[in-house]
Amino acid sequence: MSDVTDISGDVPGKASVALTGNKKIQEKLQRLGIRTEMDLVLHLPLRYEDETHLFPISNAPQGKAVQVEGVIVHNEVLLKPRRQLVCRVEDSSGMLCMRFLNFYGSQIKAYAVGKRVRLFGEIRHGFFGSEMVHPKCRIINRNEPLADAMTPVYPVTGGLTQKTLSSLIGRVLKYPHDKSLLAETVPPEIVQQNRLPGFRESVLTLHHPPPDVSVVTLQNQTHPAWQRIKFDELLAQQLSMRLHYRQRRSRKAPRLNYKAVLHDLFMTRLSFSLTAAQMRVVKEISGDLGSNHPMQRLLQGDVGSGKTIVAALAALQAIDNGYQAAIMAPTEILAEQHYQKLSAWFEPLGIQVAWLSGSQKKKERQTVLTVIESGETMLAVGTHALFQDQVNFHQLGLAIIDEQHRFGVHQRLALRMKGMKGMKGVQVPDKSEQVPHQLMMSATPIPRTLSMSYFADLDVSVIDELPPGRSPVVTKLLSDSRRDEVIDRIQQACRKGKQVYWVCPLIEESETLQLQTAMDTYETLCSTFADLHVGLVHGRLSAQEKTDIMAQFKQGEVQLLVATTVIEVGVDVPNASLMVIENAERMGLSQLHQLRGRVGRGSDASVCILMYQKPLSEIARKRLKIIFEHSDGFEIARQDLHLRGPGEFLGARQSGVPMLRFADLELDGGLLTAAQAAADEMLNHYPDQTQHHIKRWLGDKTEYLRV
Ligand code: ADP
Ligand code: MG
């Protein structure tokens, strides 16, 4: 394979030429993100207007924009009920009123009685009879020919008219400064295989549709020209993501071979056996670790599917080969819990586990840093403190990130760059230097098409099965006017020896207010349940305080735990079988799903009560309905994606990944599959075209794609 990693260099349409001599227009273009000739070419119409037909005024269809032609027979400026210009236009079939609420003096003159005009707009029946409000109005001569093609309507910004934009685009298409502007970047075999039209032909069709084009397919973006554009966009995304995947994959990593002895010993001591899904992903990961190129794998599994044990087995394989492993979690509570669980699993095998967190005392931290650096400790568990500059591993072979979606782009970048022995800080490792394998875990299930596209730079493993013996959580929706019933339920549960979470309202605008609400709730519940042990955990407590309260809850000393959403990720207390979430209408779907996942971990039937406050917004109502009706995380994620669109859904990741402007993952799944196959083919055999294609679509945006 020749080197396709260099995507600098001059590429068609990306040279910076002045698009217009007019500074003001230039600025407005920039506001639309248009800087280059190619940006103009790819500024495709939002929709089209049909000005190829004329309708008789009295016979024009209702409810859609139409074109009519007639002569102005009356023209006046009314002052009541508000100032407006009203003209009556007549053709042989009838008459209509056109009204302008905002107008220039010049318009009053221009629309003089006797002038012939062509109007485009929607006809309504109002106070003045048939009327068009603010139609597009052009003065014409008799027998002026009709447009012979659909008229494109472009996305515009304030001050830039359709006319200016469309003439700029027309000029670039006709007389590009760069002669190879519309050159084909996709090899002909691939274009033919997918039965797509050429790039040039496609953009010309979309900007200037020929008269005989199928209007419907143009409007709903299924026309072959649209297909080609969407394919190219998806292809660019695949190419850039796979390219980065290959770049990272081309680095060296230690070979960490599977060894049966320690693995089997570990398994015999475990109190349960793995589910089939767990076994499958353990095998996939184990295979990757045995390669001398770094693993870059995302392990997805719904809440409670048992990812921790999979992580532990991966770590064990590294350790058995003499390399260290690190597990990082996004919150102290979760990291601490991992530390306890992993110590209990590993220490009996003689493997020391270290704990590192940001809130540790200096001296304690120093000791931990020393044993990590000397290699005395083979497994380090912690928050992102684990990947700060002062932490030097003796020989890090595997880095595991739990709940990776909770970390920001920068933290993930730092982690990825955290290299092997002796490497300090965040530097891009030398190509010859070994880098650790990386396993990312996430309980936010990602719908398949989304993961095929936005996670194309990772290998993905999925645990699609829950451990046996779980009983599904029953979800109840209660208006908070029915608080008394909730109180009763808590009494009953605790009387039976069960434990309860009470999740306080999320107040995004103010952390102080959030904290205050949590304390108030705690006090109220303490007096309501005078005979119960009530605990409170929130984000402002010190690490030690959090640890203590969680330990008390785990041991059953605390029966009712009042908590902020800090317990959202990972917390595992099987005896807790009732959860109350206050103001559930304020929370996102994935958050609700994660929270609910804290119960239903033991064998008892569990209940999650979602309390909401009326009135509910439309979107809140939809969210609550989805969470009420579904328990499968993948289904919830699919619906969430549908509700919010990929940009919102992906959150932090989006800043590092090229977003899609044209392709719609829900509708264009077939094109995505085709683009995926084409990307492999191109990366293997067509380095030049690959380079040109990425540049055409992504320009310099590929720089972000390192995370
Ligand atoms: P998550 O995927 O949400 O991180 P955990 O790893 O915390 O899930 O596992 C949830 C619970 O299920 C833990 O108590 C864990 O010990 C238990 N568990 C994991 N795998 C199995 C299994 N195969 N059989 C029974 N229990 C399991
Ligand atoms: Mg977990």
C-alpha cells in the first residue's frame, strides 16, 4: 500500500481563490461556511420551486406554492388595519390580491396598473378573496418563456439573496478557476458497481435540474444525483475514519498472548460463569491483544451486562505477559468501586492493585506513583488522575477506559497518547515506539448505523445479553402529586429488608441550587422516615465521604440513599430494588436508562418510579413514554437518536468527527454499507483518489480526527 497518510498538498477546488470581488458578499459567504470554490459547489439546494408551469388563477391548486401570471389592474397602499401594499392581478380565469406588509417605495411604482407580472407563492382565501402574501413577483413582457428547469432554493443567510448565491454558484460551475474542480475522485469501477452517476453530472443536475427530471425524487432526495452526493459524503467520512484507524493500527504494540493457566485459575474462583455474549467479546479482545499492533476496541454493553469482568480478563492477559494494565473510570465513586471489585479478584492471585485519584493526599499518591513506576503494581485503577503527566508506568500494555462517553475529547486524546515506559506528558509517539492496547467501554448503546459511521475508526464488540436471573425492572410513571403513594412503597420495601435510591432533581443551570435541593430532599426524607437510616451522596462530598457512604449503603447500613445523578454510572448494589427519580422529565433518555440500570441487579423484582411535574413539554412527554415502554438500551438509543439527531446524540464525540450534511443514517443505510466497502477498496488500491476525495469533502477538518 502506498502512503495515503499525507493529505496535505494542493487539491482541486480547495485553493483559496477569491470567490467574489465584493467584500461584503465574501463575509456573508463565510458565514455560510463557504470559503472555496468547492464549498460553493457543495452548497446544494434545500428544495426546488417549480416555475416551469403556469396555473390559471381561479384553478390553481391549494396548499402549495404555484406560479400564476396576470396583469395588475389595481394598486393601492392601505393604512388599515396596518400599512400594506395591495395589488389586484387578473388573468383570463380570475383575479387575486397580492399583499406586501413590508415594501419599498420603488415597489409601489414598479407594480403599476397595466404591468404584466409572474407571481410565485401559495394562494389563500382571506379577507380580500384569493390572495398571495409576499409572493415572489417579477415584471415580465408578454410571451416571456417559462423557466425550463426547476428553480433551486439555497440555504441563505441574512442579506445574501438567492439570486446572488445562485449566480455565484452558476459561475463557478461554468468557469471554475480550477479546471479540475469537478473531476471524478471515485474510481470508475466503484461508481459503476454502485450504479451511480458521475460527480460532475450530479452537481450539475442538483444545481440546474433538467426539465424532464423527476420532481419528487429531487425533492425527497432520492434522485440518483442526490444518491451520488450522499454516497460521496459517507465515503469521505469512512475514508478519513478508516485512514486514522489504519494509521494507529500501523504502530507497534506489545504482543500479549492468551495464556490458559492464570485465566483458568481466575475463572474457577469466580462465583458465576460468563454469558455466551461475554465469552464472545472476551475472545475478540484476547485475539486483538495477541497482535503486535495496538487494539482500538469499543466494548458496548447495556447497563448491567457485565463489562467489568470482561475488562478484568483483558487486564489479566496483559499482566500474565508481564505488562501493566490501567483501568480508568469517569467518577470517583465508580473508580473506587472498580478498585474494590478488582482487588478482591486479583489480590488472591498475588496481583497487586493500585488506586489513584485526584483527591488523594500527596504522600499517599507519591507511594502509589512509585509502585506504578517500578512495576511492583501490575494493575492501576483510578479516575483520569491516572493519565496525568506525573504518572509513569513501568510497562503499560493495556489501557481500559470505562464509560468512555463520559470523558471529553481532550481526556481521551491524552489517554491515547499516553505511551509506554519513560514517556512523559502528551506527545505523539514516534512511529517506532510501542503504544499500549486500548479498550473503551460504554453503556450507551449506539444504534448500528451510527456506530458504522461515527465509530468507523474503532473495532466494536457488543455484549447483547444480560446475565441470567435478572428480573426486569418495572417502570412506573407518577405525577408528583402522588408523592404519598411513593412514600408508602418505600416503607414497604425497607420493611422487607430491601434498599432504595432516591434520585434528586437535576438542575442543570446551577450546581449550587442542585446541591441545595439535594440537602432539602435529604432533610425532608429524614423526617418522613424517622425510623430508617437515610444517607446522602452528591458531587461536592470529598472522596472519602463518598466512599464511606457508598460502603454503608453496600453493607445495608443505609437503607435509603438520597443521591444526585453522581450514581448514574456503574454503581452496583444488588440489594437495592427500588428507585425513585424526581423530576424525571428533566433528564435525558440515556441518563434515565443508566439510572434505572442501578436497580434490577439482584434476583428480586425491582421497581423504578419516575415522578414528573406537570405541565410536560412535548419532548419530555415523548421521552417519558419511550423510557416507560422500553427496557432494552439499544431500542431506547435508537429512539433517542430519532428524537434528537446524531449531533446531539453523540455529544462530545461530534467535535472530533466529520458530521454528515446530506446523508441521513436512518434513510441511507444502504449507501452507508456501500460506502464502507468502497472505502476499503480505495484505501487498498487507490491512494491518490483517496487523498483527493477526503480533501474535497473534509478539507482541513480531518485534523480533529485524532481522538
Ligand atoms: P456493567 O456492564 O453495567 O458495567 P457490571 O460489570 O457492573 O455491569 O456487572 C453487573 C453485575 O452483574 C455485577 O454484580 C457483576 O458481578 C454481575 N455479573 C457480571 N457477569 C455476570 C454473569 N455472567 N453471571 C452473573 N452475574 C454477572
Ligand atoms: Mg460498568
